[in-house]
Amino acid sequence: MRLSPSRRKPHPDSFAIALLRAVLACTVFVAMAQTDLLFAQTDTESGWFNADRTQALVLGIVLTGAILLYVVLAASGRPLFIRKIAGLETVEEAVGRATEMGKPILYVPGLNDMDEVQTIASMNLLGHLATIIAGYDSRLHVPVRKSLVMSVARETVQQSYLSAGRPDAYQEDDIHYVSDAQFAYAAAVDGIIVRERPAACFYLGGFYAESLILAETGNSIGAIQIAGTARPPQLPFFVAACDYTLIGEELFAASAYLSKEPRMLGSLKGQDAGKGIAIVFILAGSALATLESVTGNETVREVSQIVLWLFR
Amino acid sequence: MRRKIPLIITFIIGVVLVTGYFVTRGPFNTLYESFSDYFAIITVFAFILGGGSLLKIHLKRVSNRSTDWPYSVVTLAGFLVTLVIGLFKVGNPDGMGGEILAAGSWLRFLFDGVYNPLSATMFSLLAFFVASASYRAFRARTKEATILLSAAMVILLGRTPVGAWLTAWMPEILGFLELPNLANWIMAWPNTAGQRAIMIGIALGVIATSLRIILGIERNYLGRRE
Amino acid sequence: MRIPDSILHIDRRIIFLLIGAAVCIPLILQPRFQDSPTPIVQSIFDTVERLPSGSRVFLSFDYGPDTAPELDPMAKALVRHTMTRGHEVSFFTLFPEGLGQIKKITDNLLPVEFPEKAYGRDFVNLGYKAGLGGAINTMVVNFRTLINADAEGTPLDDLPMTADVDEMVDYAIILSLTAGDPGLKEWIQFAGDIAGIPVMGGGTAVVAPELYPYYPQQLVGLMGGLKGASEYESALVDRYPAYRNATMDATMRMGPQVVTHVLIVLLILLGNLAYFFGRSGRPGRNDRTDRADQADRRR
Amino acid sequence: MDVTLQLWIDAALTLMILSFLYRDNPFYKFAEHLFVGVSAAYLMAIGFWDHLVPNLLGKLFPSLMSGVVPGAVGRSPDYYYIIPAVFGLLLLTRLVDRWAWLSRWALAFIVGGSAGFNLPRFLDSDFIIQVQSTMVPLVVLDPAGNLLWGASFSHIVLVLGVICGLVYFFFSVEHKGILGHVSRAGIWVLMVTFGAAFGYTVMARISLLTGRMEALGAWLATMF
């Protein structure tokens, strides 16, 4: 896999800055809690802190703490494993195939705007993909529904071509706005698919009902199709009509997988810790609830209430 | 410097909004509440970029006489006519002060006559694609595909009166195996379990990505390093 | 080519033609299928039924014309039910296109079926508000900053029904008809979970599976797709037999549903039979080669 | 406007789009290109009148906008709205090459804002509450203390299903041994979910086509 030198290892400075920011963020939180105490005394009405969200704060600190911890560990050089994500290995093959056939590659970044985290994840993936494509000299076509996404996609792709040493290959007009209307966008992308006959189609981001319209049309021209979305309702259609589908969280993991960048892998490990926490609490909560229902024991009930409180 | 300031902005706004979620009053909270509002406003500015891109692409196609260029004329005409009608409320019975989609206005006619049928018909293509996709994909090739297929079949039949009719002969004790009941059970339990696992995973993905963005670890979206 | 092969690689346009026929023929012949409500739908009906007459109901039309065939029947059934029960209904939408959907109810259904109900006293149209989920958030935190007038600009204080609505919690229940984002999920996240107002409603069959995990803790009940609507209609007819002769859109539209579902099931069975008989001679065929063949044949 | 005319346009455009099912053709191309142009401008106009005018201009210059924004009369300006105005304008610097870098400030605001807005929201609704809803007793008894087989089985399926599904999403461990089996079961749970959701959706899609066919029927009816 081709990687730009700057991606291969993290910049020590930027990492120190990130850590500094984390400390700063914690300080803000603590300061906030302090003001809460201060104001709670002077203000008889209520404190500034929303007490209903204590649990979210506690779990938020635990989860973000776990993620940060692994990011720090990974950055300090601890090797991290990442499991195979079906579909991502074929990316390079798909790009190669497109080049051989002299056909373009279609990238659809979903319908959402930049206010959705999955669009940001999609832009990251587009960056990695563009780096690969730049090395192969095939055309990348990115029709976009939101003009903000267009701006970001252009920046990202241009940067990738630049770092791959092919700034000349970057074509601004290949990343273009279509229409904000969902089905006008779908109609136009369908048109692009049947007329340009891309060898590979990527659908990565937030998708709605148009998912199957695009994927079935792509299927009918025999393109290799790789999809991924964090919008659960559309997953079944991608699973049915595409060759590979990144399911939910896999979309967020894909960028770490492709870049193998230590801090990204560390963050992924932190996410796994989050799932571990979820599993442990589900098991504990269910066991306690079972005990409570079978024995009716008062102590069990109290303990289970505490666990339930943590999750509201 | 050109990269640092954006990262500082990201950090500040990120921390302020996260804080705003936990705080009941003050500027933090105001910002949290108004972010969507602000975003909607900025998006309108972004329309100018989008419209510019659309015009540029299609004008280029027309001037280069590329394949299918006459259709670009259709796009350009549709775009410009609608834009003028929309922005200046042309043909609005109540003038500039009237409701944008007031009954009888030209924009309303474009919406009801053009936008709406096109949108609904594109959407309805799905009825056909759902059939062709299920015909092709629902084949018992592997164990996973077989599970997918079986679940889909139960729901497909269970959601119509035919399902009830097919299994109505079952004795009462096996009532839970009647197709409508089985379909509802699958929706309520295994489906919920799968959806939840996906949702929890996504939540963690969103949390981690957001955190990386706020802390400046994730910065590809800013593009060029200078 | 052997028969199983030609079935496996059937031209998709033949499938398209069959689907078209399966929808059109029942539409012309109009068969009627009887339905009965499942618990998840019944619980919405029961909640609306048990509310004391004159309760305030918030009904959000979070959909546009493209999903209207599925959600309009629910809207009609809910409006008929709430009006019959004498509740005060506030219409609202988070979709710009939702205004048109509200208008269909206030201009066409209400004057015909409930001529005695008056605007401002029995129902109001609060119009469209932008801001997606954030708008709900604002309404819960401070209702009047977002909504201070109805869709026509009449201040809420001048309308008898809304004069003393100051907060979201002044509504007994929130009903949303959902086509996507924002919709029931956001109503649950920003209003139900936070302000404790019971949230329920209907969703297209696409969004419904995503909403199941919220039932019953965070979501009182859910009508999923046309089937959910037809179940609500049957619950309504059971309780108020006067509606037996009214046009029940969802019930009418179940005909094409039934025929197409059966057709799709038959197609899937056929595909599998052909697959098993066609596979015996050639092990190791998979998706990819199938697809390449298919595409090559078409070119 | 004339209802009959509208019915005819409606029917013509519907048939043009449906013709795509046969193959790409000039009618579809025409409808597609018309749709792109009209819809892009339509949504821009709606965005302008529904967001920019009442939410920005109406908030910053209420007295100036009183003619077009109901309720703006007598309101004092809300200066917080300078924030989106500034960032919105910064975004437009993209149009000028020399200042284009300034548009990143706006992007930074939006991306940072979405991160800050979504982090706690997903934590609360999709993590905490979903975990909590899965903490159910594996043995369900009725008030008299008798075992409810069906409900207990359902609860076990739910808890095990969620756990297996979560294990499938573990990225930093190899899916081997016991973990491999559990993750395999996780895939099965996901497959049931996808199959069920797919089957459930077929209905919605057919409803949409029914709606379109009814519209075509109304058009045909005008001819006879």
C-alpha cells in the first residue's frame, strides 16, 4: 500500500499538542464542575451542571479516557494488531482493474452533510483511496450532494494527489456538486453509472433510500462495488447488492485499517475497550436482574439499581 | 499558521459544545442549542459554492459541445428559471411577503408539477430494484446467505395476510410458529439484538472519531499542509 | 444454455415487468384483505383512546410527498381518531415538504369529515421549523423561542387552544410520522428521553426496523409501513364501526402488497431451485463470476 | 395552475423516469437533467427563504426584515447570529484563490461543531441507553412465580445476540478460538437483522409504486 511519508509515522510535535489539548479539555471539564459547586451555593434555583447527565459524564470520561490511553500507548510505539476487514483488501485490486480497463472509479460519499461524523469518516477514506488511485493513474469521479462536502472532498483529494507526487493528475471538475435533492442526486448518479460504466463503485458514508437504486444500477453494469454506512436501515440493501459492505463501525475503522497509522489503531483499540465495557455491563446487569427476579432478594435489588443508575 | 488556526477553532468549538451538553445555562448551552441553526445558515452560504459548481460543469459541457451537451442546456435552463422564480417569488399571489410555497405561486407549480412526480417516481424505482436484488442475492450459497434468506422469507410472508392463512392450521400450542407471530418475534428480538450491536458499535465509532477531531489527531479534512 | 442457467441469469427486465403487473392488476381489481392490530400498534391506539377528552396532542408530519403513500394513511387514521376522541391537535413538521402534507389534512379531510371542528380551538398548524434534531431540543428547552406563532404568523396567544401552551410538556403525547432524519428517533432522543413526554407514531417500513430497539421503554408504540397503518385502521373500525364505510387507504392498498410479496417469495424460491440444480455440475461458482457473466452478456 | 396540465406533466415525467428500467434513453436523460436543475435551484430558494431570511437576516436586522419575516417586528437583534454569518462568509473565500485558505476556518467550525454536538448525543442515546435496555433478566417469571418460557427465551436471544454482535465488531483481536465462534454467531445475528429489515422494507417500496401507479391511473382516467 502506498503511503505518504507524512502519514507513515506521527509527527512527535503534533502528538504533544494533542496531549496538551486533552489536558486542557479535562481542565475545562473540572473548571465546569467547580463553577457548578460555586454557583450551586449562590444560586438557589439550581446548579449549572445538568444533574440528569451525570452518568453520561462519568461514562464519557471512562470511554474517552480509554481511547486516549490507547492512543498514547500506540504513539509510544506499542505494536497493535488489526483484524481483517473484508472488502478493504480488494480496494487496491479494484483500482488496478479500473486502470487496466481504462475505466473511471466512482466514489459516492453519501447524502449527509459535514455535520455527520460518518461523512467525515468517508472523507478520510476518500483521501486514502485517492492516494492509491494517484499511483495508478485512473480517473476518480466524485459526484456530491452537498456543496460543503464538495469543498472538503476537493481539499482532501488534492492533498492526496500532492503527497503521491501527482498534483498534475488532480481534476477539480471531477469532484462536483449535483443537487441537494435526494432523488435528483440519485437520478444523476445512475446516469453517470450507466454512461461512464465505472469499473469500481464506492458508496461510503450516510445513505438513505437511494442506496439500492445506486447499488442495483452499479450491479447491472458489472462494477466491483464496495459500500459502507453507519445508517443501519440501508445496510441490508448494500449487503444484498454490493460485493463488500462495511457494516456500521467498520466504516469508522476502515481509515485506521488503510493507513495503519499507530494513533488511529490505538483509537480503534480504545473503541474495543468500550465494547468490552458494554459487554461486561450487559452481562452483569442481566445476571443481577435475573437474580433479582428469581430470588427477590433486597440486597441484589440494591446492587442492580446501582448498575442500572450508571446506565440510567 | 494556516493549519493551526483551524485546528484551534475545531478544538474550541468542540469542547464548548461537549460542555454545553452538560451545562444547563450560559453561553456553552446557548451554543449547543443553536449549533444546528448556525449550521443551517452556513449551509445556505454553501449553496453558492454548489450552484457555482453546477453552472461551471454544465456551461463547460455546452461550450465544449461534449457528448449529450443539449441535456446540459436543459439543466441550466431548469436551474436558472427555478432560481429566479424562487428567489424573487415570481408569480407569488402575495408578493415578496407571501409564503414561499403559497398555493398558486409559480414555485408551487414547479414543486407539484415537476419536482414531486420526478422525486416520487425515482423513489418508486425501488419497488423494481428490491425485487431484482432479492432474486439475485437471496440464494442459499453459504450458511450466512441462508440465514439472510430465511429471515427475509419469514418477514415477507408474515407481513401479509397470506402468511396468516398459510399457517392458520397450526395447533394452538404451536401458535408462536404461525408466520405473523414468527415475523413479529424476529423483528422484536433477534432484529433488535442485531440493530443494537450495530448501534453501540456506531456510537463508539462516532465518539472516537469526534474525540480525534476535537483533539486534532484527525485532520485530513483540512486538506493541504502548508 | 441449460434451463437452470437461463433462469439464474434471467434478464432483470422480466422481473421488472412482473412487478409492474403485480402492482397494477390488484389496483384495478381491488381485493380487500382483513387485518388485526398487533400489540405494538394497539398500544398507540389505546394511549390515544385513554387520554381524557380535550388532551393536547402534538402531531409532527416528518415526511414529504415521496413517502406520502405510506404515511398519509397513518396521518388520516390518527387525525380521525384524535378528532373523534375530542383531543386538541397541533400539527407540526420538521420537513419543509411536510407543510404540504399538513395542508392535505387541514384543507381536505377536516372540513369534510369534521366540519364542526374549528381552527385555533380544536386544531392548529404550527408549521415547519428548520434545525432538525436541534429544533426539537430548542422546543423542549424553551418552546416559545422557537414557536411563537402558527404557520400563518398568528401569535399563539391569540389562539384559544395554544394561549396557555408554554412548554413542550404541556402536550400529553407526541406523535411523529417519520420518513427518515429527523423523525421519531430525534423525538425520542431530544423530547421523550429528556422531557419525559410519551413519544409514539409511525414510520415507513424502511425506518421502522431501526426504531424497534426503542420499544417499549422509549417508544410507546409504532406503526411500521402500510401494514402498520392498515392495523391501526382496523383498530379504529373495531372501536368506531361508523368508519367501516369510510375509505381506508391502507386497507385498500394492501392488495398490491400481498400479490407482490407472494411474487417475490416465488421468485426467490425459483432462483434457489435453479441455483441448486445448476450448481451440481460446476462447483465453486460465486457471486463475482455470476455478475461478470451477467454484465458481459448484456454488453 | 391548470389541473389537467399538471396531470399530463406528472404522467409524462413519471413515464420518462420509468423508461430507465428498460435502458438509458433520451427521455430519461431529459427528465434526469431537468430534475437536477430544477431541484438544485428549488432547494436553494427554499434554503434562502426558510433559513437565511428568518434565521439570519431576521435575527440580525429584525426591523429591516419586518416586511417578510412575521414576528420580527419589535424584536431586538440577536448578536449571536454574527457567528454563522462570519463563518458563512469565510466559506465563500474559496471563490478567490488568494484567500481560499480562510474557508478552512469555516470547515473547522463545522467539523469541530459536529464532533462536539454528536459526541455526547451518541454517548447518551445510542451507547448508554442501548446498553441499559439490554440488561434484562434471563429468567422471566409471572407474578405467581411460574417460569415464562417464551419470554425467557426471547430475553436470552436478545442478550446473547447483542454480545455476539459486539464481539464481531472487535477489531484489535484476531477472531480465533472461542472468540472466533462467538464472532461467527455475531455475523449470523447480523444476517437475521439484515434479512428481516430487507423483507420488512419490500412493503414500503411497493407502497411507493402503488402511489405512482394511482397517479398514472388518475391521468388515464382524464382521457376516457
